[in-house]
Amino acid sequence: MQTKTLALRILPLAVLLGAFNQLCAQPNFSGEWKMNPAKSNFAPLPQPDKMVRKIAQHDSHLKIRTTQFGQQREIVTDLAYTTDGAPCKNVIRGQEFTGSARWDGDTLLIDSKREVQGMEIVQRESWTLSTDGQTITIANHVETPQGAFDVTIVLDKQ
């Protein structure tokens, strides 16, 4: 009889714990996403005509392929991170840079530093996923020797 009573007490606790874990789980950004130009803000940079981002996220591994079209050309970049904060090396247009990704609650933070034309550029991206899972908002803070600026990229799931 005691075993049955104990089981009846533990079962609701297990159900609550499972629900709590679901609520605390980090978002999964996997999928194909297209830039929403009306909600994005690239100032002072020129806004691409089109941007598509394919994201594969599995456990702590994140792969990002971005294809953007603008100024009559296409640019494709492939990036890979682990979300445990460990430094990861990537290459953009032939230049290697180091970045790291980590979770701050349900926000993914990606920090990177790179050198472009002899200038150090420091960048922090803060990724959030809408509650319905259909929109990623990336708030990007960029620091250069000429000053800092912010870019917002809004991506809709395809």
C-alpha cells in the first residue's frame, strides 16, 4: 500500500518537472529563414535586397548558412559554433576570425572579433525566437574604430 501511495505522490511531481524542463529548454533555431525587410534595420549599412539563412541546430552544435543578395552580387557565408561558449574559428571572405556562442536564458549570444582592412570589428548578436517559433530577431551591436552602431535583422520561417 505504501508503494502505491508513494507512486501517486511522485507522479504529479514528475509531470510538473517535465513541464518545467520544456519551459526552460533553449529555443531551436533550425530551419530556413527569410529576412523581413520591413522589420529589419541595417542603418548605417546598405540593406541587402534579400537574405536567406539556413540554420541547423543539434544539441550544442549550430551551423548557419547565410545567402544574401545586394549590390548586384550574391554572398554566401558558412559559420559553425558550439553553444557552450567555447571559441570557434570561422572564415568570411578568406579571413579567419574567432567567435563564441552561449545561452543567456532563452537568448543566444554570439560574440566575435575580426579584422577588416586593418580595423578590429567587435560584434555581439542576440538571437531571440518568437513564442510561436515563426520569427527570429537578431539584435546586432557592432563596434568599430569609427564608432558603434546597431543592426536589427528579422527573419521569418519559411
